[in-house]
Amino acid sequence: MKRFAAKYLYTLTTPEPLLNGFVELDDDGTVLRTGVSPDPSAEAVFLDGILCPGFVNAHCHVELSYMKGLFRKGTGMAGFIDQINELRDTQSLEQKVQKLSDAMDDLWNQGVVAMADISNCADSFAIKQRHPMYTRTFLEVFGAVPEECDAVMESVTRLQAEARSFGLDAAPTPHSCYTMSPELVTASSAAGLKSGFLSFHSEESDEEEEMMRYGRGPMWDNRKANGIPTPPVTGTSSLEYFLDRLKAGVPVPVEGNVLLVHECCLSAEGAAAAKKVLKHPYLAVCPLSNLFIHKMLPPIPVMRESGIPICVGTDSLSSNDALCMVDELYCLQQAFPEVPLGELLTWACRNGAAFLGKEAALGTLEPGKKPGLVYISEVGSVPAGASAVSSVEVGSAPAGASAVSSVEVGSVPAGASAVSSVEVGSVPAGASAIFFAEAGTAPHLTKDSKSVRL
């Protein structure tokens, strides 16, 4: 038996931590019990930080790990797509496999126990087969030419058979509205839902929305210039278009767990439409990737208000400086200080496990489960119920999105809110200070916070 105690223990059966909590594990990692230590000084292992269940990375492209450090930041989605097309085949298969293997090992050592991973090829299959981390592999489908729909589906079906020969949980999934013909969105969604799961890039940028709603903008121009078919101009959001394509191929409400990834332009109306069509919708946020590509953040207040479970992903090293769940949580904490740390950890652990259908084993520290155990060091504390961020201003941002002050995002119609200042310890002119009034302390992440698997 192993016993670990820490200043803060998040079992995530509730979002509140146990102060001076302990967890006891069997030798195979199965949770035996949790509780509050009567005498922290007597504990053989007492950690000055946070203990929580293993993380679930809800969105990653681990096969793109060889692209680390190659991309220019802030190019917008059209510029990012140009770069990924230029750089996709710039290294050997051996180099690619080594980089993705290193990335998976790094995630595992940080405490990631499961991952929803996107694959376009078989490069990652052998590594995933022998790795202790659980992965569900989403075989991403592209194809803008309607006449090629059947051929694309035959190709991804062969790739699925290859993945399953490695013992992997794998199935097709549509990439996005703008890279696929309407027929292929429907066909790949129907095929993927036979497995019970979909992961779909949705409303990732205002460029995507401008293209789908109005038939204009950088992404529209990019596709026209390269002779690539453009998606239908619907006059509605890309999310609503996706939901319409689902309804064309499967009964409503749609069964299965459907993950809407990014959703930087999600509106309350779009969230309501998703809940009406999808029986089990989930949202995945990858804030550092969003800032890397197009200097936006997802509209967390809209997401929380919707009641749709939120998960956290790292995206890929083509659009991120590191694959680090704690860094993603710190970014969210700084931009949205009203969200308690326990809720953020719930997104990163429990909700991700639920999306993957692994909630019986992962996501919470409960007796009988084997969720992994993570220690987060270098944490700070603030008065309970208060925010670690001292000031928040209301600014302007792309419709439905949020923005941070170090990023220029333009302005849009009144009503779109943004976090324009996120600084610890100072109050910019015009901002309102948040005063600490409640007794006790609560933990918060710092820029130096790190996680490790125990």
C-alpha cells in the first residue's frame, strides 16, 4: 500500500479540496480510501501542493510533435494552414516517430493518463500500442471534392482496420466544415458514431465563421487562390451547419459522445442548438493553441452557462510551445479568474474521462478506481472564494470570443466581452480591484506550477 498526503487534495467527487488530505493506493494504483490527515507532521509523505487524479488530454495531434518550433505565431487560421501544408513532410518517418514517442512519454510523466488523439496516418499506432497511456484515436477525414467522398471513406476505413490491428480504439471523425464536402461531413460522422465517439474542430476562429456565414475573408480567399472547393455559404454558424449535416445522416437526438473542439466563437444560441441535436455534447478548450494561431480565447462564460461539460486539451506542437495540461489550466485561470481551480481540474480530469467513456476508472479519486495520481507543485494561495487575479477590465473582442490584453483582436458589435487585463498584484487604471474578504485560503496555480505523475 502507498499513502500520499498534501496540503490540498482534490478528489473531484466535489470541486472543493480537502485541506491536509490523504489518499491511499493499492500497489497497482487502485484507490483504497481518501480522507483528512489528523496530523500532517506525522505523514511519511506530505507534499506542499496539490494532489489530484490523472489528467485526460481531450484534444491532441501527437503525430505532429516533430513540428515543434517551426511555426510563426499569430498568422490566423489561413496562415497556419499554409504553414502546416508546407511543413508536413519535412522530416523522416523515424524522426517523426521518435518525436511523438518523446511527446507521449512527457505527457505521461506530467500525469496524463488518457488522451483523445487525432491521427491522419499510422505513424503513432505502434507507440500507442505499447504505451501505458490510454488513447482513443480519431482518424481525421478531409476532402472538399464531393465526387471523392466514397474514395476518402474507403481510405479511412482501411486506416481504421490498421489501427485496430494494433489493438487501438479508433474510428473516423470529420475534421471541420471548411475542409470537407457536405457529403463527406455526413458520411464520416455517421461512420465515426458507430464507435460511439466523434471529435470535431468547430468554430475555431472568426475567419472560419466569416467564410461559412458570408463567403469571404482570409480562409475563403486562401481556398479560392489554391483552387480548393469552398464550403457552402450558409448564413449561419459553422456549428449549426455541422449539426445540419449530422441530422442528414443519423437520427436525432444523436447518440454517442460528440466533442466540439475549440469553439472560440460559440454563442448561447449555438450551444442551445447543440444540446437539442446532440444527446451527449462535450466542449474541448485548447487556450494556448488559440492564442498561438489567432490570438483568441474561447468564451468560457458562454460555455459555463450552457451546462455542456468542458474538457481541456493541449492541441499539437505545431500550434503550441509545449504539451502541458498545467500550462493550459494556468492560462484559463489567468484569463477567467472567476472559475475556481476545482472546476478547472474537473474539466481536465473528470470531464475528459467522461467524454472517453472511462469515468468508471478515471477522473476522480474514489475507492475502486485506478485514475492515476498527480502532484502539482509551486502553487500559491489566496483567501477562499477570492481570485488570484487582481484586476479585470471589459474590452472588445471578436463576436462570441474572449481576448487578452497582450493580443490585438480588433473590435466587434457591443455585447462581446473580453478579459483585457490579467495581472497579479497590480490594478491598471480604470480597472476594478477584487478585494479578498473571506476567511481561509484556497490554492491557485502560478506560472511556475508543474505537475508530475506519482
